[in-house]
Amino acid sequence: MKNKLKVLRAERDMTQADLANSLAVSRQTINAIEKGKFDPSLPLAFKISKLFQLSIEEIFDNEETKES
Amino acid sequence: MKKENVSKHMKKVTINLALWTLSWLLTLALATFGPKFIWQERTTWSILAIAINTLIGVGLIRAHIKHLSALDELQKKIQFDAMGIALGVGVIGGLSYSVMDIANVITGDAEISFLVMLISISYMIALTIGKKRYT
């Protein structure tokens, strides 16, 4: 799943470690989400959404939904 | 839970798991070699050593569950994938090995230690591949 996590993080001048800190996950998890290798669970997506004060849809782009 | 607390907790459960693993290994060695080298085949001591090893084994399982609970969702996925592969390889490989013994394809009896090694090696390989896949 594509997402804007890297852009949002860069806009706020945050490192992957900072974001991992704020979300209480490992840096590897942030890296995997940014690269689209791992889709976060709904609770983690909500935490990300709350942190950046954006809706989940504004951060994550479900390509499959768009195509259908 | 904030990251510092998460890190501290993770460190604590990992050390806890390492200590339980070490204790289990030492008591397993005691139960295995004790009868021959320490208490000269006295059954009471052997039963006691096996009971202690089993009880520590229960503690080890609990420590492992706590360790898994402390992981984040990606780390859990990597662990569960690796464990699933290790279980599959263990069941399939173990049964094939057992059949080979029954059919006398292999010389000598099938040893449980080979199965343990097979499970451990497949788990470690699957864990390494899983970690690399999400890097």
C-alpha cells in the first residue's frame, strides 16, 4: 500500500527513529511501512493519523480500491 | 507505551528469555549427563533432575510468550512466519525421517536431536529471510 509517511515525516523534520519513538514501534517497522513492504494494522494506522492530524485516507492510498 | 519504556521493557523480556533458556539448557544437561557422571544412575535423583528441567521448561515457554507480546506488529509477523515454517518443516521432515527409520532406509534409529536441529535451523533461516525481506 502506498503512503505519504516519508513526506509527512520529512515535512516535520522527523527521523525514522523519532517517528518510531512517537508510535512505540521499531525503526524497521517505520522503514517497512514507508517502503510499502508492510501494511500497518488499523490501530497503528489510527495512531499515525492522530500523530499527523490527518485522516487515514490522506496518508494511505489503497491502490486496489482505486482500480476496482 | 513510549519508546523508551518499550525499549526498556523489550530489553527486560529479552534478558529474561535468555536467562530462562540458559537455565533450561543447564538443567537439561544435568538431567542428561547427571545419571552417568554425578549420581551414578540413582533413579530418585534422575526423576528430580527431569522434574526440575520440565518445570524450568514451563518457565521458558512463559518467558517466550512474554517476549513475543513485547514485539511490535512487524516483528511479531516475522516471528510467526518463521515459527510457522519451522513447524511445517519439523512435522514434514520429522515424519519423513520416522518413515525412513521404519522402512530401514537409514542405518540406525531415528534420533530426536536431528529433529530439534532441523526445526532450529529452519527457524533461524526463516527468521533471517523475514528480517531481510522487511529491511
